[in-house]
Amino acid sequence: MKEQKKVKMLAWLDSPACATGFAQVARGILNYLASTGKYEISIIGINDMGDWKDPIKFPYKIFPAMPGISQRSDYYGRARLVNAVLGTDKNLKPPFDLVFTINDPFILEQPLEIFQKGTLEVLKDTQEVFKRKVPPSFWFKTVSYWPVDSAIKTNWIEKSIAMADYPVAYTKYGKEEIVKVDKHLQKPFGLDNMEVIYHGVNPKIFKPLSDEENKAFRASFFEGAVKEETFLISVIARNQSRKDLPRTLKIFSDFIRRRPNSFLYLHCQETDAGGSLKEYARNFPNLEYGKNWGCPGKFEANQGFPIEAVNAIYNASDCILSTSLGEGFGFYNSEGMATKTVVVGPNNTTTPELFGYDAKEDISDMETIYTKLRGVPVKSGSTSSEWTSFGPTDFERLRPVTNVDDAVKKLMWVYDNPDKVKEITERAYAYIQDFSWDKIGKQWDDFFQKVIVKLEEERASYVSPKKDDTTEAPKKA
């Protein structure tokens, strides 16, 4: 039998070999696609160091986004992506069938120096030139997977999101925010038909551990600070402004006055983009580092922890707490669910969707709503005063903040109602089984195959260009 031709994919995203959230998404999707044998995948990897990769763990070719000094001004390697499609990159050669991107719209919107257009705008222009000037085997389709953790700006739609042939949203919330803006454009792009594909979770890694394993881990990892009877609240989040960890410290400071046998563990770098957590904690005299709260002793955000240790942290915790100002998805949600650890999170962005309630519902009284929930929601943006902004560094987004008093109230409910909390975690665990990376990967495979069918239909309708067509191809980026 004739061997089926493999789909040639050029992926531009965080290197699957690094320790970012984007990388975790890339790894989950691309490892599954590679396992099908249908795809030949080349990656322009943001944050990649260019070192050797185990081909078993990373069954594709990864090229650094910044391969040399000449690329240093373009940290993300957007010019390299364009050059690869045009055939001017020495290592990445077309034709490609698919160009797949995962990144924020404002990154892809930024104009490339030569073209003065965003990356996806340049690729769209390239597609039009290719259809007139090159054989159809060089034609390609773009698929972009979009994180949305706030209101969307008009220019993100016009110059980025809508420029992909097939935009895909992380969540229904993300799609709703995109469509909300698109519908009010002078010329809408019709993005209400865009796909939504959730992130996955690896059930072979994130899974419940036994009571004996949890007890042993607590004793060794926390070096006696967290005893068997201690109520352990953990935060799995990078120390950055969007995670609002100073508010987490304030919440715990108020909570521990009411439930003193507790410990707050912040799984992050103590001093990072968000500042020094120890310095923030000085504002709350009842917090003592190493006694009732702490961070890992040696932690670098770009390297992370062994993933098995992260699973053990989830399992050892009595609850996971988030005070995030907005999430594109929030892996702590799916990983907490997969380990049967209750997640306490703010009523903003993706939380209602993942926890299983409507964002406009009254969430004041847990006794009236816990029977349907997959997590414990906390008021966020619930008053006209509960918002903040970080100016141009956050693109002038207005973000809802977590209500401290309600967060303390909800943590007390979790502390006082272990049986009801177990109902929530069992419900969440059953729900998340539908979102293993194998199942999510299958969704992506099915989706890409549909895109390829459309591409092949267009290629089959190819008509040779007229001799007087002198349109020039785009220049090298």
C-alpha cells in the first residue's frame, strides 16, 4: 500500500522543552500529534536554548527562536517564522502545509520591521502571493490558538486574531470576549464560528496519591513546618503581577487568625517579576516565613520543579488558592481537579466555566450552591471598587481583584466542611477525566485533518497564473 503523505507542520510557540505554561500546552498537543504518525513537525521554539533534546520525549525538530546574534532584537523569533515560510531560513525549508501558533495576540500584532505589519498579517499577504506565483504544494493554512485573560482590544482582532485562517480559543470565555469585540467592528470577521478547544491534563502524572504517600511527602518536603494535622493552602502560580500574590498573603493573614493551625505554601520564586514576597509579607505582622508560610528554597521560574514533585504538592495540600486577576485557562484548576484537591478561585474569566456555575450567580452562600460545583468560587470584581490596572505594561486592561473578606469566608468553609469539599473534588475529578491530553490531542488531530482537507481542495482547484502577472513575492524578514 502507498504510504500516506505526512502533514508538514511549522509550529511557532514556546519550546516544549522549557518550563512555561505555553510550553506545557505545546507539549501536550504536539506529542499527541507526533504519536499518530501523520505529522512531520518542525518547531521555532521561544525560550529554547538550542541544546540536545531526547527524541523520545520530544518527537519533533526544535529550532531556537533566537539562533544567533542577528536575531537578538527579536526575542520571539517572529522574523524567523516568516523567513522559514519564504524559504530563506537555512534550516527550515518549505513547503509547509500548516503554520500553527500559540501566543498572545499582542505579540503577533507587533509589526515586523521590514513589513511594518504584524506576523500573521505578513503570512496572510504571503498566502495571497503564493496563490498567484508558486505551485500549490507551497500553499499553507494558519491555525492560531489564542489565550484570553481579559477584555480584548480592537486591534488585537484586526491585526492578529482574525488574521489566522483558523483562530481557536482556549475557552468559551475567551471566545465570548473575542466575539464581543468582533461584532462591533465596522466590518466584522464573523468569529462567532471559531473553535474552542480546552487544555488537557496528563492523568499519568497528575493523579491522587495515597494517604501514606502524602504524609511522607509533607514530612520531608516541608521539613516539619507542616504537620499531619496542619491545614495546608498551596498556590501554584508564578510570582507576577497578574497572580496578585500580595492579596493572597493578606487573605492568609486574616484566615490564620481564625484558623491558626494552617500554613501557606507559595510554589514560586520568592523574588521575581512580582517583587519580593518576603517584603510584601512584612505588611502582615502575624506572618512568619518558615513558620506559617513559605516558598521553595531553591526555585527558578524558568526551570521549575520535577513534575512528579508538583503532583505531590497538589496531593499534600488541603486546598489550592488563586487570587489571579485573570486566566487564559489556569492549569492549577485542571491539575487540582485531577489530584482531587479542591481549588478556591476568583469569580472572573475562566473560573465559572471550569467550576460549573454562571458568573452572574450569587455565590455568597456555599450551602446553597456547593452541590453542583467543581471548585469553590470567591467574589471578584463584585463591587465598583474591586478592580485594578497596571497601565501600558498590561495594555491598559482593567482587571477584577479578589474580595479578601469573601476569600477568607470561603477558606473557612473549606476548612470546616471536609465532607462537602469531598463531594466537590469527586465531581471535579470525574469531570476532568474527559480532558486528558490524549482526548484533547485527538480533538486537535481531527481539527487539523479538516483544515488539510480544505487546503487540498484549494490546491486541486489551482489555475496557472497569467504570464503578465508580475506581482513580487514578499521580501526576506
